[in-house]
Amino acid sequence: MPLWLKLIAGSAFFVLAIWAGLAILRGLANPGPDRDGSETVDVEAEDVRYRCGVCGLEIRMTRAPADDAKPPRHCMEEMEPVDAAANQ
Ligand SMILES: [Zn+2]
């Protein structure tokens, strides 16, 4: 293999490695969806409760996203809403 070919191959590998490393770092630095707390509503008075169907954990919601009413997840499953009046 001639020297000029080694230099080109080495330079190409160097650029590729730097590019891949920067792409990984960019992915790690991405903060994800904007959730600064300004889009949530207070649901404490509504006594919203959820129970995990797998392990039985029960939680009471105090704040929830205003736009997204999906139930929280636990044990990789969506939690089931609990009828608060039935527990009193
Ligand atoms: Zn669970």
C-alpha cells in the first residue's frame, strides 16, 4: 500500500471517528421535550389516583400536564385509574 493511500485512508478514518463521536455527544446533550413545569395544572383537589396492575403501587397525582392526559407508567405498564370514592 503506497504511503499517499495510507495517509488518505487514515485521514478519512480520523474524520469519520470525530464525526461519529460528535454525533453521539450531540445525542447525549439533547435535553428532550421541553418540560419546564409551566404547562402543568394542579389536580390535587380532584384526588386523581392510579394503581399499578403489576406490583400494586398506588400514587396520588398532584400536578399533571395540561395537554397530555395519558396515565403514568410503572413496571413498564400503564397504571389503572383508581376510583377514589370506592376507597374511602
Ligand atoms: Zn409497578
